[in-house]
Amino acid sequence: MKCMMSVDGSNIVRVSDEKASKLYHEGFRYVSKTMWKEKVRDIEQPKEEPTNKKSNKMSKATKRHLRKSK
């Protein structure tokens, strides 16, 4: 898989190696996968807030320590 960007920079696509060589001859250029991730992949997916809530439960070690100190 290769990441390609059009000459004007408006279109970034991820294609197979064979299609990439054809696009290269049509005027596209190779770009890094991180650029594709920033501009295409991460924008298309909606951002979700993490729903992990920390509980105030004591750990086993803390409970053990409290029992020993009594």
C-alpha cells in the first residue's frame, strides 16, 4: 500500500502498489503515511470522548495496609 497526493495537494489517497505506479505517471506524488493519517483518516472518523471513569475504590494493597495498621 502506498499513499499518494495529487499535484495541487487537494487529494490524498491510499492505494495498492500497482495503482500507485499508474497514479505516479498521471502526476500524483508519494507522501508519508502520517500525512495521510492526519489529513484523511483521522478527519473522517468522529472524535469520541473517552467514557472511562475512575472509581474511588481502594486497592488490595491499601486495604491490607489499613488492616495491618489497626
